[in-house]
Amino acid sequence: MTDTEQKFRQMTTCSPARLVVCHSLPTILAAILPSVAAMADAFFMARLGTDACGAVGICFPIVAAIQTIGFVFGTGAGSLLSRALGARKQQKAYSIATGALITSLLISFVFSVVCLLLREPLLHLLGAGDDALLPLARTYAVCLLYSAPLMCAAFVLSNLLRAEGHTVWAMFGLGFGNLTSVLSAPLLIFRQKLGVLGAGLSFPIGYGAAVLILIFPYLFRKSTVFLLSSFQIRGVIEILKNGLPSLFRQGLTAVAVLLLNRAARPYGDAALAALALTSRLFLFLYAFLLGIGQGSAPIAGYNYGNGDRARTRAIYCISLVFACSLAFLLAIPTALFAPFWIGKFRSDPNVIAYGVPLLRALCAVFPLHGVIAVTNISLQGLGKPISASLVAAARQGFLFLPLIFLLPRRFGITGLVLTQPIADLLTFFFTVPFALLLLRELKKAHRNGSE
């Protein structure tokens, strides 16, 4: 039996619960490692002062924008790839993988060049004034932009491997890269006395190491698909269509952080630093749910492509229960010990004063993200880009934008604290009908198939 046939049989016959757990655990680890690296980066930067910590927060939209390119092509191709493999369309799978990697590299390169040319107005737009934050943010941003093609390649390759069912290898590649980044950062920042430049340089070092590991299965034919096959523009358009939810999910995150930074700017550098720290802590928690969604989506895609709607429905339901339960367990200690977590990064009392209510407000609605994240990723993985895009656009888009313009102006810092939790609550109610429609569709398709 070939490796491809063995993987197909595993994905379509093993227990759904076992598959979800076995594929989610390494994917959770792969998802939290970038967050751990980001938190380590924030920890080191906080040791350089509140201004340096604020500079990291100012540059976060740039990171989110680069991730958007990688995830649009990575998750868009992954959705198509798992369904193509489930339907045993090998040549289509090869074309999808090649098109995603090459196009993402080209677009990330163009993005970097444009942003480097416009870096001064870009940083002013992101919230950096002409004070001490600007030169620090400029140094950090330049390093991020030079790293963009490597970051996108790492995200695309890891998503392709995950879509094939090689979740452990995808986790190992990202894990090795992030570990390299975390270990190199303090050496460059403190040992070599490079400060913010050292933190920025850890990005190309870490993601360069990740790409070397992730490309290995393709170079030595250990993967299910082959890269560098022929591909068509039509296939790239299909990838973009399926990756559209990631554009809203990641791209609007960059917009949301930009607007939050600008709303927090009147309260000083301490508020900006608190916002940067709480954002990283929240993303660390959210990575657990993202890992469950990304781990279960290829399994659902395999079975959906194979025509087995009953298994697809079971996988989705198990993922929902798993994600909501884990979210509840993570939210409680994070909220209870919020001063401890914030203080671990920055002992400045003003940063703690701003950060604690922000973090606790996010934790209050965090269990709802189990439904939001899994439903959003499942809709995308099953080839429903319009529904997935609407859910993705809700949280940081049409539900968030009116709140960020109204609440801080009307209620000051309290309005700033409540903006994101209220948007999350509204997104949950917006997502529930999509979840029920998906369950109903899969149940109806299974019943019709049985008849």
C-alpha cells in the first residue's frame, strides 16, 4: 500500500474523535508557537522600556498583513488540496500546491518593496508620532518587511503539509523556526547589544530555519504532493476565492489593531504597551482554538471530498465541543491572575492598570470563540467561502468598526476596553445561524445519500 493510499484510508475510516484529537494536538502546538515567540519578543522588548514595547504594538499590523498573505494562499490552497486528495485528484492537488507557493512569494515580495518605500507615512498611519517610538518602530518594521517572503513561504508550506495530513511535520517545521527565533532574540538584543534591531533580526533567522525544515518533505519526496508542477492562473483564482475568509480574518485584524492603537494613543505609551501585551496574550489563547479548527478542517475536507457527510458532521461537532471546553478552561485562570500575567511582561503600574481590565474583558467572552473559530475554519475548509468570509469579516469588520469609532469617544478608556468583547459577543450571535445551517445541510445530505 502506498503512502498516499494509507493516508486516504486513515482519514476516511479511523474514529472521528481520535482523528480530531490526534491531528489537533500537533496543530495546536504549531499554532501556539508563533504566539509564544511573539510573547517572548514582547517580554524581551519590555525589558528595553515602555517605548520599545509600544513600538512592537505599533508594528503588529505589519505582522498581521504579512500573515494575511501567507494564510490566504496557505488556507485557500489547503482547503482545495484536502478535498482534491479526498476525491483522488492527484494532479489537481499538485497544481494547487505549486500555484499557492509561487504566487505568495511574488505578492509578499511586492508588498515588502512598497512598504519599505513608504515606511515613514506607513508608521505614522499605524500610530507612531514623532517621539521616541518612531525610530524604534522604523527599525523593527524594516526587519519585518525583509522577512515577509520567508514568513509567507513558511505559512503556505505548513498549511499544505497539514492539508495532506502531515500535521506533525508541519508542527515540527514551525516549532523549530520559532524556537530558533526565541533563542536568537535575547542573544542579539542583550548579548550583542542590538536592542530593537536584534529583536527584528530574529524574524528572518527563525522563519528561514522554518522554511528549510518545511521544504524537506517536498525535496525528498516524503510528501503526498509534488511542488514545482505546472499551474494555471485559473487555479490561483480558485485558491484566492477559497482563501478569502483568511483575508478578512487576518487582514481585518491588522485594521482593528491599527484603530485600537489610534484610540489608545491619547492615553499615552503605557496604554499602547498594555494593548500590545494583552493582544499577544489573547492571540496565545486564541491559537489553541485556531489549532483545533485547522487540525480538524483537513479531516473534514477529506471526508467531504469523499462524499461521506455523516463523518464530516461528526468531525465538526467533536471539534466544536473540544474547542468550547478548552476555551472555558483557559479563560478562567487567565482572568483570575490577569495582574500576574501582565506584570510578568511589564511591571510598570500604569501598564498593569490599563492591561488588567482589557485582558479580563477579553476572557469574559473567550469561550464563545470556540464556536466562532471552528465554524469559520470549517466553512472555509468545506468550500463555502462566502459564508466563511461573512463570519470572518464580522468580528474585526462590520461589527467591530462602528464600535471602535463610537465607544471610546463616548465612554473614554472604558469604551476602549469594551469594544472588542462586545464585538465578540455580537459575532457569536451572528455565527450561530451559519453553524446550524451547516449541521442541517450535512444531515440532510447524509439522509438523501442513505435513501
